Amino acid sequence: MTVTEEESGADSGKGSGEEGVRDAYAPSRRRIERERYKRARARRATAIAALSTLVTGAVLYLVVVNAPGWPRTKETFFDGGYAREAFPKVLEGLWLNVRLLLVCGAAVLVLGMLIAVARTLRGPVFFPLRALAAAYTDFFRGLPLIINLMIVVLGVPALRLQGVTVDPVLLGGAALTLTYSAYVAEVFRAGIESVHPSQRAAARSLGLSNRQALRYVVLPQAVRRQVPPLLNDLVSLQKDTGLVSIGGAVDAVRAADIIVGRSLNYTPYIVAGLVFVALTIPMTRLTDWVTARMDRRRAQGGAT
């Protein structure tokens, strides 16, 4: 036998030995039984959950349908004809709500970040800026959004200021931005303060200035940690864009209100509500997914 044949024989023997080791492995009987038991428990839990949901739904349906006022309620709130009439007009108005969400959401993130940074500045020279930022957040977090909208949408045009818009969409968006920036600023501030001081100290020891340490070290960690609550605020903003209708802007809510005022049937409100729910659910599920993903990474010792 030549050297090549010997080497090939040794290699083939090594390969067959590895394959034999792999083929020799088989899960133990206890493990097989444990996996079978887990699958059975999962199927049983799914069946119980499905049955419980069906029973609960059936009970609620019977309670509602058998209520004394159900026929009148069905005619007033669940009329198919008015629903078909309202649906395209509500969808047309919803486009305004989506645009408000995109524009106001971006403005809220920027303004909220600036306010949060102002509240976390160090040194006595920045005290007036910190005090103004704190006063802003305290005021707009305490002021009800509906009152803020009324003041801005109805009060600003009454001043008749030269060069100031009276468009209810722009004024409503400004009011939403003012209110939600206060909430988002507190979210960002909590994230900034959650970063351990050693991170800033390490950045300074590497030669970074305070501004550079905040920009490159502190803020990236703070924003990453606060993604779930930020998404929750955006979900709330998405719903509250419907409040701009108090100034006359024809969004989804106002489109439904116009039909209700003409027909005295409240089905269009149900249609508008369901459209907002359908728009909100994807963002809610995204928030849950991001939160669960961050929790898994934190449990595994990964970066937050």
C-alpha cells in the first residue's frame, strides 16, 4: 500500500469513526418522555385557552344581545348602511392623522431630546436652562391635552398675529408637539440618568469632552434603553391626533362627525374607532416585540 492509500485509509477510518459517533447518539428514554409531556401540556393549554375564549365570547354575546335596549343600540351604533357610507370618508380623513403622526412624532423626538439634555446639564451656569426645562415639562404634563388644543387652535387665531398661521391642522400639530414633548423629555431624561456615571468618567479618561461623552457614549445607551416607552408614547400620539378635529380639521374623527350630524346615527364613530384600533395594533405589537427582545438580551447578559 502506498503512502497515499495509507493516508486515504486513515482519513476514511477517521471519517467513518466520526459518523459512527454521530449515528450512535440517541436521546434517552427520559428525554423523549419529557419532550412528549411538554408537547402534550402545550396542546392541552392551547385547547383550554381556546375553549375559555369561546365560552367567554358566547356569554358576552348572549348578555349583550338579550339586553332590553339591544335592538335600539344595534340600529343606532351598528347600522351596516351607515358603516359602508362612512368607511371611505373615514379612510380619507385618516390620511391626515397619519401625516400628523409622522410630522409631530419627529418633532416630538427632537424637542423632547433637547429638553432632556437641558435638564441634565451640569454646573451652576446652566441653572436657568435647567429651570426653564423643568417648568416646561411640569406645565405641559399637568395641562390636559384637550385644553392645550383649545388654547392653541382657538386662541392663537383670535390674537390676529401678523404672519402666524390660522390653519387648524398646523396649530393642532403644534399643540400635540408641545404636550408630548414634555412626556418624551422625561423618558429621555430617565434614560440618561440610568447610564452609570462610570461610563461618562471612562469617556472623559479617553480624552472626550463633556459634550462628546454625552453625544457618543451616554445618549446612544439612553435612547436604546428607552425604546419601548418611546414607542408607547408614539402609540398614544397616534390616537390623540384625532383631537385636532375640534378646530375643524377634517380627519377621520371629523369625517365621522359630519355623517353623524347629518344622520343622527352613531355608526360612523364605531367605524372611526375600529380604524384607529387597526392602525394602532401593529405599533403595539412592535412595542411588545422590542420589549421582549430587550428583556431576552438583558437576561442573557447582552448589551442593553
